[in-house]
Amino acid sequence: MNKVFANADAAIQDIPDGATLMLGGFGLNGIPENSIAALVKKGTKGLTCISNNAGVDDFGLGLLLKTRQIKKMMSSYVGENAEFERQLLSGELEVELIPQGTLATRIQMAGMGIPAFFTPAGYGTEVAIGKEIRSFNDKPYLMEYALHADFAIVKAWKGDTMGNLIFRKTTRNFSTSMAKAGTITIAEVEQLVQPGEIDPDEVHVAGLYVHRIFQGKNYEKRIERRTLKLQKDC
């Protein structure tokens, strides 16, 4: 099976309107920049996007929000995007805010084939509305369902043509779990190498989980907010 695609446009070409997508990254760290740009170009709309964050106004998922291609966001942090706030308050965008640990675990459970689990996070808040509650050792827990996606889209530092992936440092974040929770997993990589060029002990996601892979280009690798520490005169 040939998993290698020429570019992002080819890899995402069959993502239909109304699809549910998982997009890796934490903030703007490790996001699939090329794939997001390709989705903007293609104009795919009515998307449900599962991501730790919603990008910023002019980058990341903020680009898909700007073009009104996202119908629903499922995230744990959305504080850097004014357009997200505007669409939420105006009722244009459906939003499900999920505690970060719960979001990560729901994705992990999908990859492990576990349909649901119990967590104390969110009990007594709006997060608990409509959810089953059980008591374990006299402590209340919410039942949360595993979170699947039609397409999981991640960005890795290096991958081979069989789909084995290596992430650098904190870019592993949500991406390693998301790669296992999509019906179809698409990986864009900075370096695409041949089988045997990656040490098996260095693989973070096995090629078994990856269906499409391509070498990306022109990565900006931006951060949400640059902060500088002023040094005091000695």
C-alpha cells in the first residue's frame, strides 16, 4: 500500500463537507500547517474540529474560522482568538469546552478501543450537564465517551514512507494520541525518509496507524504570544 502523497492538497482532497477532524498540536506548537492551509484552499465547510485550541486570528485553525468553514469546535483552550469569541457570542459557532485532561483521555481511549470512562473532572459544573454520574468510594464521577474522528491530521518532525513517525520535544502533545483515533490518519512531516532510516526505538507512532503521509514545506512554527523578560541593570 502506497501511503505517500505529493502534498497537502492531495492528502486532504477527499475530506468532505461536514467531516469530523482531529488536528494535532498544542497552541500553535506542532500544528499541521500545510494541511490547514490546504483545507482553507479547498473550501471544505461544516467541519467539526477537535483540537486543544482554536488557533489565533491569522494562523492555525483561526484561518478556518475566518473563512467560516468550522461548524463546531471541541477544545480545551480558546483564549487567543478574537474571531472565535465573536462567532461564539453571536451564535454562529457551536462550541464544546472540554477539560484538557478529559480531552486527552477521550482521544486516548478511542485509540485503545475503550468506549467510555469515568472522571471527576467537571463534576458540579456545566461540563456535567446531561452526563451519567456514578459514585466510586463516595466520590462522584462523570462518564465520558471516547472521542473518534473521520480524519486525524498531525504534523511530525520525521516520518518514513511506511508511516512511522517521530515527533520533537513537546510537539508530541496531543498528536500521538490523535494519530490512533482517526478512521483515516494523515501525517505531514518535515523530513520524509525511506524505511530503515528510522531507529525503531525512536518511533513515537507506528506506521500501522498512519494512512497518508507527505513532506510539508515552509513551516512558520509560530507561537501565540511572545513574552520577553527585561533584565535589570546590575
